[in-house]
Amino acid sequence: QIWIKGWRNQATLLDGFSVGEVISVTPVNAKVGLEGRTELFLTRFSTVTKKN
């Protein structure tokens, strides 16, 4: 599992998805989070597609 974060308009891209679903997200920015885990951040060009 990995965290995906979206702010403002990008947050609506994640509406309708649930924890545990397999999705494809492109493009994203990856950063190390506060707990040392990689977190993905949506960009204004990101698209989210359900895979399962």
C-alpha cells in the first residue's frame, strides 16, 4: 500500500475509490513522508484509473 494525496481540485480525482482498490495514477510526484514512507502527490495533470 502507498499513500496518494491530492489537494484542492486534485482531491476530487480520488472520489469514489476505496482503500485497497488497485488503481493506476499518472503522473505523480513522489516524496518521503513524515513516517519515512513514500507518498505520492497528484499533479494538475494526473489521471486516476481503476484497475480491478
